[in-house]
Amino acid sequence: MRDAALVAAIPLAEHHALTEYRNELADHARRLLSNSTDRYKRDRTLDALNAWGHDTSTLENANDIAAREYHARMADHDLWWASNGTGGCAEDPPF
């Protein structure tokens, strides 16, 4: 329950009136990262810590790094697909 509450609170700390609570949330986030294997919770927590300027290199495990690299490859693929628009065809179809 505590981990779910942390993940739910992270987006709230983006509000300018609540930024003072980020350091307290970061302490809880580090504890989550030391115990949890839940991919969703780890991703949200690492993203928040990075956005808040915290160094997460010592908090990431091999699965976190693999997931980050996978998402980067998929983003590159989606960007290529969106900019190409032809699905790989060099010409418009003949119909």
C-alpha cells in the first residue's frame, strides 16, 4: 500500500505548491527502489527522481537499464514511423 501511495503522490508533487515535499518523496522512492521489483512502480519512481534532478545511477538495476533502452528504441521506431508515413514505401500505391 505504501508503494502505491508513493506512485500516486509523485505526479501531485509536480504542482508548484507541493514541490517542497519532493525531497521527502525522494527518500521514500529510494526505499521503494531498494525493495520493489514491480516494473511500473520502478519506472514511475525513476522517472520522477530523474526529473527532480536526483542521480539514479546507483538505484537502477539491470532490468531498469534494459527497460530504459527498450523504451528508447521504441521511441526511435515510433518517431521514424511517424515521420516516414509511408510504411516503408518509396512511392504512393498505384490505386
